[in-house]
Amino acid sequence: MSDIQDDVTPIYDRQNQPHPILVVISGPSGVGKDTTLSLMKKRDLPFHFVVTATTRPRRPNEKEGVDYHFVSVGEFAEMIDANELLEYAVVYGDYKGIPKTHVRKALASGKDVILRIDVQGAATIRRLIPEAVTIFLVAENEEEQLRRLLERKTETPDRLKMRIATARKEMQHLQNFQYVVVNRDDRQDETVDKVISIIQAEKCRVDWSPINL
């Protein structure tokens, strides 16, 4: 009996160790990334949602420090120079980036980290943090995705055309993600259920590796 216990004790010890994971939620414009995160936050689960820094103008319904950290181009350049960003990219003509310190502190505290980032940023995270769990959200079909973009009414015609063209290109990167979740307009709670189920399953993996930043 003691021999068996000696064999399995390291397994139990390993599984009982806190092992926070980093989850990337990405996808083209119009698939409902922000809505999905908003609904996840309402579940009051112990996730840390990292707020992205951006030079994009704030939309009427957005709040500083909740939806994004809105900064000037100069302030963003200072963050780059100070190596404060885990990743950054130019997205639809604006800078977006993930503050590195926020991610480190959350992981160190044992919390699972949720990153809502664009497809470019997701590629960078996969390279820097191969242990990251990557989820690609898609709309039910292209017509639904275009309808959502049009209903925003926050873009000039030229920027809207750019978003639509970029979204079509980004769909080609779907195969680079571990999971894909269809976000149907009338069943968004199901989308959240699926994302949370993916996270729960990943937390049960026996081959997990610690994340080092």
C-alpha cells in the first residue's frame, strides 16, 4: 500500500498546486468579443480580465479602465519605450497593447487571466506564451457579422470598409487557435457557458506547465 501511495503522491501534489492559466479570447470585428467578456464578468467568477491600452477614440458607451485604458499616441509610445507592454500592434489604424504588469500580478496571485485581443495580438501571445489557451469567436455567418458592424454606427465609411476587409482576412487564421466558439446573437449566454467549460477543462489537464513572464 505504501508503494502505491509513494507512486501517486507526486501526482496529487502536482494537481493540488495552484496553476493559473492565461486565456486568449480573439476573433474578427463584429463577432461579439466585448459582449462575451461583459457577460462573463457578470458571472462573478475569479478571473482577472486584463484591460487593453489603446489610442482608439472612446465610444459613447465605453468607460475608462473598464473597456480600455484610453491613452494618447505619445503615452503609448512611452509605454513601448519602457517595455511595459506584453504585446502591441496597430489595429485598424490605432495602437492596442496589453500591460505586462497587470498580467504578471494576476498570475502571481493565482488568478486565471483573460485576454481579449485582436488576431494579430493573439499570434504574438502564442509565440511568447505557448501555454496560453486560445479561443476564436465567430459569428453564426458573415451576414450576421456585417449586421453587427453596421449597427455600431461608430465608424466612418472608410474605417468600416477597412474593418470588413480585415475581418475577412482574420477568419483565415481560425485554424491557428485551439478552440472555436460560434457566438449566436440570440444565444450569447451559451457562448459564455462554452468558454467557461473550455477554461474548466483546461484547468484539469495533467500536462499543464507554469507560465513564466
